[in-house]
Amino acid sequence: MAAVVVVGVQVENGTGIDGRAAQVAQALKDGGFSQDTSTGNGTPSTTTLLTYPSARKPQAQAVAKALGLPSSALIRAAAPASCW
């Protein structure tokens, strides 16, 4: 996994699998993303979404690519305070 930008990511686990957010966050860090990448618990979900502020679309695309997410997983946040 090779990152093209250095950006911190908030990874939230909505899978119900203990430790999944930590695994994904570590993979991002190992791939060159910021050590400021952190984890948290998300609401239960059956799909993976990547929410980003509109000014950070290129960084969000880099994260999606590193995680193998399709472009349909990218969701622009309605309010800047709700992400990053």
C-alpha cells in the first residue's frame, strides 16, 4: 500500500469485529499515511464509507485507493466539523 499524500485518517469500526479499526489504521500508517491516524467506534454498517471535507477530496481519493475502495465509497461531508 503506497500513499501519495501524508494525511491523518480517523478510522471508525462499524463492523462489530473487535480491533478492526486498529488493523486498518495500522495498515494506513504502514503505507505512509500520518502517524496521526486514529481509531474509534462507528455506527454499525454493512458498507465502508469514506467521508471527507470538500477541500480534502484528493487526500480522500488517496486513502480510498490505498484501501482498495471504489469511488462510490467517497462521501463529501455536509459539515466540515463532521470529519477530519
